[in-house]
Amino acid sequence: AVRERLERISDEDLVLFGIDPKAARPEWAVLQVLPVPPVTVRPSITLESGVRSEDDLTHKLVDIIRINQKLREALDSGVPVNIIQELHDLLQYHVTTYFDNEVSGIPPARHRSGRALKTLSQRLKGKEGRFRGNLSGKRVDFSARTVISPDPNLELNEVGVPLDVASRLTVPVKVTPWNLDEMRKLVRNGPEKYPGALYVIRPDNRRIRLEFVSGREELAEALQPGFIVERHLRDGDIVLFNRQPSLHRMSIMAHRVKVLPYKTFRLNPCVCPPYNADFDGDEMNLHVPQSEEARTEARLLMQVQDQILSPRYGGPIIGAIRDHLSASYLLTHKSTYLTKDEVARLLVAAGYEGPLPDPEIKEPKPLWSGKQLFSLFLPEDLNFVSKSSICSIYKCESCLREGCPYDAYVVIRDGRLISGVIDKAAIGAERSESLLHRIVKDYGSDHGKKFLDSISKLLDRFITLRGFTYSLDELDIPEEVKRSIRRIIEESEENVNKLIEKFKLGGLERLPGQTLEESLEIYVMNELSKARDKAGERVEEYFTLGNSGIVMAATGARGSMLNIGQMSACLGQQSIRGKRISRGYRGRTLPFFKPGDAGAAARGFVYSCYRDGLSPVEFFFHAMGGREGLVDTAVRTQQSGYMQRRLINALEHIRVEYDGTVRDSDGNIIQFSYGEDGVDAAKSDHGKAVNIENIIARAKLKHEKGEAAPLSYIERRVNEAASQLTPILHRTLMESLRNSGLTRKGVDEVVRSTLRSYGKSLIEAGEAAGIVSAQSIGEPGTQMTLRTFHYAGVRERNVTLGLPRLIEIVDARRTPSTPSMTVYLDEEHRRDRSLAEEIANMITHTTIRDIADLIETDITEMSIRIVLNPEAVAKRKVSLEEVKKALALPYCEVTVDGYEVILEVKGRDIPQFRRLAAHIPDLKVKGLTAVKRALVVEEEGEWIIVTEGSSLKSIMAVPGVDPTRTISNNIHEVAEVLGIEAARNAIIKEALEVLEEQGLDVDIRHIMLVADAMTASGEVKQVGRHGISGGKASTLARAAFEITVPTLVDAALKGARDELKGVAENVIVGQQIPMGTGLIEVYMTMPEGVDEREGE
């Protein structure tokens, strides 16, 4: 009957339902037949015991047939209606669970063993389902996986491959007249003898497996051009090397094979940072590209040396790490001198093949300085200055630059290291504006690779010859230092006890927005953390750079001063969620202490250091603090991983087109020019399109002094170039040249170099801008702390920071967890603190409860007595008039007597009176309802108000507020009040603030792209299934992300067509994606008179 009704709906009406009549009819929703999938979809397996076990789908189909048969028999034999109804319901149940076994409200169909069956829906959805598990990503052939270990003797772009692996993986090679003899030799060697071959493919496509061929000699002789030999891997082959999780594009790079003995992959330790690899048991994957095109693409785009500069911040991500940094400090230290024998050994190791410089010390025997040795590997015309990492441990008033007494200022002139020690700041990984960065940027990546290769081998050999250890003795400190540390801690303890006494007597000053207990905790935490820092400082004063631990910490090789302080001074306060360890039992943390003890030791302060070992109680507290760290890491990885997956899914199809615009796969413009200036972050100079100061400095050194070019000449030259530069670049170039005093020749060269550099740094068409941006934000997310620490010291406002805030921004939450406004004031209010505080008081939400000491209700008199607190009234600047106005309710008479207010209620019964009385404390006296607190702070010489709670619309109308600069951190609110463009800028500002606060360097262009993608449609959309990803045109792409089954059902109803324009859908159908190389289509005009079909 239902089906008949549905059949009556006409095709014209279907269009109104959103159903395409060509694709679907409503009566098809009532099944009359059930297609049965072939056996290949539901294969049965034979267990070891010989029992045949059927597939879940087969079980389900058997159930359906069985009940269907029963139902037919029941209908034929005329049994009672209720039995037929039951069978009918059961059939419905089986069919439902056949399609989807996770329908809510229905118990899932189960196996005999009690496990729920996996039916059609479950096969499609989820991480292991058909879409994500077998279509978006699959297992591949020609891959290998094993443990990795370090080998500093490899070149930067080599990978050591075990012989076992090299003789199993193959590369297909076409036989040509030129390589015929070589191929014959490989075929003779066969699979067992390396180098050999595994297969021969004849011109008629027959594959011959050499393992089973007895007469290899004949086969070798029969080889002709046109045969294909699948030969073993050998030195110099291009392979792809990858470590999971692949968080950014440098997680998979092209290396050259170096076949080595033993069973592990080996790689140069300098390449660890991009893979985030270490050698404590990590495993890595290796893939062998099979076609010439794939190999070429890997060679030209993916080689390690071309990935030295990271697209996340335009600085080197590959560089010297760990040992190399300690070694480079020791080698370039003032006191390092080497004999001819030592110099020769080091230079041979580094592969230097040039003349030896003159020794720095001639008598009594010739000695070379470490700085001279290092200089041999620098380009000859290199000029560079910067501070060393060790600079940070000296607290100098002002920098003496080249005259630094500690040798912490690097000066390189004409390729010679004149002063300063080389450490992380110069050659370290993830350091922008460093020596390595300059070499790669100005001399090219191959030069950078050669430099890294040479110095890492040099430093490696040097530290091996010199020796470098760190022992327990080096943590020892003299008795008087120990005594002073004990004194510091005892003083601190006294202060803590004083604070506790003060709290008990009620004399403790309450911090804004905190209860008294919370305030006490904050004071105590600050006091105790000061104690640890002071104790650490005492140890630092005693240890010098003669101490190996200090060398490692100061040069940036490993560890920090904090670690050294903890090893030899005192461990300090153990905290959980940013608070001291709280009481676990009744009034105490452990039965070891007396109840109610709030002292330092009883709440997790550890006096001991690692050198002396911890007491059992301290050990327990320390384990509590340590556990939190582990849990935190696990949670963080999961959260940031999901954020990155959503970002990539939302932005994957965004690419740069040939006209320089950034568009999605449907051709909608996201940005008119990538990052507003068209510069690729990876090719930029730490975010700048061109480093003009650098170009001018080089020009100054190159051109001899002469008459400075006149301003008119500079302006003419720069304006001629203006059309090819961005306005900001044009302005910078003009200003820099005006102040440079260069000759005409010099000016010409600078303008030429600037144009050339700008042209080189532009992003290329086909670049997958969206994916790179998503990775550049997602990858640092993993390193971000999860816990939202409030401002240390006086915590006056709490702000969500770190990963949770970043997730909040990309989620485009309607209400952020800590909404806040930054209120700028007009001319007269911003200079004067008291005027600013007036406005702050005016906008702070104040209720009767906030200013009353006592609220009494008297039912007999039907009156309410309110006693105001004079201090609160004064502090919040409330006038009694305002109180009166707030209480002017209907049926009420208000009489004010000093700070006592009496409300008499007329003409209400008791329940109404009670309701009224309950409502009184929450009556608003003044302020904006949303603003919980307002704080006046000084910023860049003016007073501003920072609020907790946000109401942008109402604050704009407050007199004294400067509406042009006032902003909220609630992005939806900004969009509603100021428009979409303001919301886009708010997203960028908020995201940048979070990243900068965490000390993470991310190019603003990436954040701009995410913000533009979120706001391109005219409203703020979240990065996720309800926002950008859900709005994709492609059915397959949506199904591959989340909500798989409903997407497919909906597409079937609408008769949707997938145009296969994006990334995900092309991966699913196995085509090349329309990005990079895949963006280009080649057309060919046939010569006239040639029939197209002949070419087939």
C-alpha cells in the first residue's frame, strides 16, 4: 500500500523534493527485490581446523532468506495475524541490519560468539573502512621498512640500504644496445648474487622469474633491445624515504641509495629534524619509484638538499644537531690550536682538497687555529655577522659586538671566521637568519649541502679525537654553594609559612578574579618557583663553560640551564594542572604528613636534586608530576592530529593557478594573489620576499667607494622597477637605497638583484598552497603545549592559549571559552589612568550581590533589607542613585538610609514575594552584562582596557571608547559587528598570537590562506564537516572525510555526478591529481595528412 502511494508521485513533483527523476524514484525506497553481491565480495575462509567459516554478509543473507521463506509459508497456511506481524517485523530487522548494523535504538545483530556483525555500512565508513582504508590510502609494492640508525659518513641526501633489501627491491630497466652487456651480466647473476636481477619481461609482456630459470646463460644471450630487466637496487638509485607520522612535506624526501651491510637503514643525523626521527628504535619506510617520470619528479623536486628551507617559516629545518654543535663550539673556541698532523687528519675526514693556510702560530712549532679550519669550508666572498647561542648565558648590559670579551659575536669577512664561536645560532637546524641559512639562500642548495656534509664530517672527527664526556663528578658543587642553596630554600619556606599565617588571620590581599584560597596558592607557587630559580642561578654562577653540561646547554646542543639546576641544585615544585599537589586524603596529601599541613614539603615541593637522589615522599610526588606530562602528550598528539586532518581535508584542493590567483577546484577565488604578495614562504627569506639589507651590504663590499648616487637617480631607477615589485617592497627598496650612500653602479646592481630575487621567490603555478598551509599550522600544533597556563606572576585575567585556542579558532566556535575584548580609548582617556579606570568601572557588570554585605528578607513585614559594603561600593564607583534605580521594581517602595536600603513590597502574596527576593541579588546595577571584569593595563604608552567577557556592539556606544581600534577575540561577533573582512583579520591576529606565544615560527601567509578559506563564502565557516569540508562539491571527497554513508545515499537520490576536479576524489579513482605536475595537460597538433588513428 505504501509503495502504491509512492508510485503516484509524478516526476514534476519529485524535483520539488530535491530528487532527480532520472536517478531515483521514491517507490524504490520500498524493496521488492534484494540484489545479492557475488561471492568475491563475501568470500568464505577455511580455518586451520578445516571448518569453513562464512562471511558476515553471507550470514545476514541466509537470515533474510530463512525468515522470508517462513513468512511465505505462514501466509500460505493462514496462521494468526500476530504471528505474521512478528515475522514481518523480524524480516524488516534483518534487512535493516544487513544494510547498517549500528542503527540507534535497534540491538545489533550478533555472531554466535557475541561479536556484532560487520555489514554494508560498517564496510564503508571509518578509518579501516573502504573509503579511508582501501581507497584514499592503500598498501603498496616496492616498499621496505626497518629500524634506522645514524651514519655521519653518508652524504646528506644518501640513505644506507641493507643488502637484503637491495636484493629484493627492483627497478625496471629497458634493454638498449648501450646497456646490453651490463644487463646480460645481471641476468646471469640472477636473484641470489648481488648485483643481479629478479625478472625479465619479454617484448610480448611475458614475465620470466629468474629464480626458477635453470638455463640463465641462454636467457642472457637471448636478451635483445626491447626486453625489460627488473634489476636489484644499486648505489645512486633514487628512492623515497619516509617516517610516520608524516606531518609536513619534508616527512617524505628523495634520497640516493648506498648499499651497505647489516640490517638497518642508515641516514645522516643532520636529516633527523625534518623527519623528527631519533635512533631509539624508530622505523622508517622506503619506496622505489618504478617509472622514469616518477624518478625524475623525485630527483627534481624532492631531494633532501632542496628541502633544507622549510615552507613553514622560510628558514633551514635541516642543520647540525647534538654533537656537531658541541664540537663546533669546541673547535672554533679561542683556545683551540691544532698541530699539522691533527689538521691533516681532520681535513682528510672532511674531504678538503685545497692548499693549507699559513699557520696562525709559527713558533716554536706551527699551530693552526680551529677558526682557520672552519673557514676553509666557507664560500670565499661570504660576509656575515650574528650573535652566538652562548651569548644568552652572559647577562651583558649592552652588546660590544665585535669586541665581545666572551667571543660570542660571530664575524665572517671574505669567507674567514674572524671572531665568535660557531654553535646552534650559526649552523643549527630550525634557526632562521643563520650562517647556514645565508649560504643556502645566497649560494644555492647544492652549496649548502656540500657545506653541511663537510663540516659535519670535520666536527665528527674532531670531537672523536678530542673526547667529550659528562660525568657525575661534573655535577658536584662545593660545600659553600650547597649551604647557600639550603639558605635560599629555608628563606623561601619561611616566606611560605608567613603567607599561610597571614591567610589564616585573614590579612592576605585577594588577587582580582581569584578566591582567597586561590590567591594563597598563587602567592606560594610564585615564592617556591623563585626559590628554584635562585638555587639554579647559584649553581650556574659556579659552573662555567669549562663544564660539559654547560657547553651542551649554552650551545643549544641539548638540555637547558633548568635541567642543570635540577640535576645539581633542587628539583622545585611538582605541579599538576598548574597547581600544587592537592590533598588526596582527608586534609593531607599523604598519610606521611599531619592533617591540614599546607607547607612546601607537604604539597609537593622537592628539595633534593637528581645528583643526590629523592626521598621516597619526594619520589612519589615527582612521579605524580611526571605522569601528568605523559598523559598530556598523549592527549595533545590525538587532538592536534585530528585538527591537522580536518585542516588538510578542508584545504587540500586549494592551489595556485597560472594567473597567480589561489582558487579551489571549482575555480572559486580564495585569494587574488597568494599571501597578498605572491611569494612562496619556502622560497622567501624568513618571510621577507627579498632581503634588501643583505643585498645592499653585499653591494657595498663589492663596489669601491665613490661618489654617492644622487637621490633623483635612485628614485628614477627604483620607479622604473616599480611595476615588477609589490608596493611594500618598492617602498623598502627606496628607503634603504636613500640611506645607503651607494654609487650609481652599486644602485643599479641592487635594483637588478632585488628584481631577480623577487622573481625567484614567487610561488609557482600548480603549487598545492592549501596543503602546505595546513601542514605548516598542523605540524607545530603537535609541539604546542596543551595546558592553558595563565599569565605567570600576577594572574589577573585568564586567557585560553596553546592548542585548545588554536582548535577553537579553526573550529570557528560560536562562543570562545574565554571571550575578551581589547578596548582602546579616545584621546582624552588614553593618557590618564584614572579616566581609563572610570570607563572600566562603567562597563564592568555589577549586581546587587557584588556590592551587598547582607540581604535579609522579612516575610511578616513583606520587606527586604540590603546592607551595602562601603568598600565595594567605592571600589566599583557605584552611586546610591544607581542602586535606587536598579531596585525600582513594580510593587516596591525603596528607602535609602546611608548604606542600608529597605524594600517594602506591596500587594503581592508570599510565593510571589519569595520569587522576587530570590531575584534581588542578580539585579544589574550598572555595566554591560557580558563584561565580567575589566582591567586597565598600559600598552605602548597608552592606557587600554582588557575585559573578560565580550560584547562588541554595546562597547562601541560607550563614550570615551575609540571604536576604530577596539576588537574582540570572538570571531563571530567581529563578523556580525564589523563585517567579514574584519573577521578574517581577527582570525589571522588570534592565530598568530597563539603561535607566537608558544614561540613557534609560522609564516603569516599560511594563516592568511586558512583565514581566507574560512571566510571566502562571506560568512565564517569552520574547518570541518559542518564548514568547508562539508561544502565541497565532490561526493567522493565528502564521503572520504566523515559521514560516509548519508553522503552516498544523498548523492544517489540526487543522481549526483562527480567532476573529479579535486584531490581526494582523484586519489580514490586512481588518477593523477590536478596539482603540480598533474595540473599540466599536453595537447599535440598532428601533422596534416596524418590520420589520428594511425598513431595508435
